[in-house]
Amino acid sequence: MLAPGALASAIVMVLLGKLSTKIDARVLIAMGAVGTSGVIFQLAAITPQTGTDDLFWPLVWRVQKNL
């Protein structure tokens, strides 16, 4: 269940390595904060009945906090 998020994280890290020289760090930090806020709102709806299908995209999108 965590593999897609780990793969997305690896891809984002490579992209950020290239973007960090072209985009101001404050912009990247702001994008990461907005992305993390979105994931928090998605995960706020978790209940004991939440399945793995419901957690797939929030776990993939949480890699934005690496921004």
C-alpha cells in the first residue's frame, strides 16, 4: 500500500533537484504547504471502514510535502 507513495516520492525528489535551481525556494515551500493541507483534508474523512482504495491517492499526494 505504501509502494505507490514511495515511487511518487522518488520521482518528485528528482524533479525538485532540477527545479530548485530555477524556482525560488519560498515558492516551492508554499506549494508543499498547500499540497500538505489538501492531503490533510482528504485524510480527515478516515473512518474505521476506510479501505485501501480510499487511501491510495492521499498517500500518493502526500509526497508533495517534500516540496
